[in-house]
Amino acid sequence: MITQEDSNLAATAINFVLQNRAITAAVAGIRNSNQLIDVLQFMNSAPLSPSDIELLKVAIPSQQYKIHR
């Protein structure tokens, strides 16, 4: 289970995005050194558990670009 003590929002977000097999890269907008440190914590974080991934999928609705399809 994702908790505030063992994770940060940036690391969790990047971890979630990159666990999608259709995605090969994530671009993080970084404005300052604190944000850089948050993003770099992703490198040391464990993969999200299947239950965490499902929890995030429910909390964040999927969006698909359809205008030019």
C-alpha cells in the first residue's frame, strides 16, 4: 500500500506511468533542486504492487487522445 512515509508523489507518479507496458519514457517537468530530488527518488523505489496499480487506475481515469484517430 502506498503511504506518505515511504513514497513521494513524483516518484509514485513516474513509477505508475512507467509500469504501463505501452510507455517507454516519462518526462518530468523539474523547476528546482527539490523537485529533482523527488524525481530521483523514483530510481530507488520498488515497483508498485498490483493492488497499488489498481488503486491508482481507479483514482485516475484513463484518457485517450481521439481527435486524429
